[in-house]
Amino acid sequence: MSIYEEEHDLFRDSFQAFTAKEMAPRLEEFEAAGIMDRQVYVEAGKHGFTGMAVPEQYGGGGSRDFRFNAVVDQELAY
């Protein structure tokens, strides 16, 4: 039994595609610099991968569902 629902699985698929395109190809660059390029965070925000608990009127996702953050954490650890 999983704690995740279909919307979490779709979110995971989207985040995996984002990391494969925006992060994985530049991993050596980020490691050498000791920091990830700030623009990656900007792009992640545009795709709805950050600020999920921030109210929608302030540009966030408006969701208090911690499982979305868990998905991001799991995928980044992977």
C-alpha cells in the first residue's frame, strides 16, 4: 500500500523529467561550484515544484499536502 495517489505519481513523473533536463546534465558543474545555479530554482518554481504550501494568491501551489515535498525529496536523493 502506498501513501501516494495518482496526482503524486503524475507530479513525480513531471519532476523526474525536469531533473533529467535541467539538473542532471549540469551536475558536475554544480558540484565543482559547490552550489546549484539559482536559475534552476527559478525554473523549478515556474513548473510548480517549489512553494507548494504557499497560498495561491502569493504565487504558490496552495497545497498543504506534504507528500508533494516528499516526492521532491525522494527524487533529489535519487
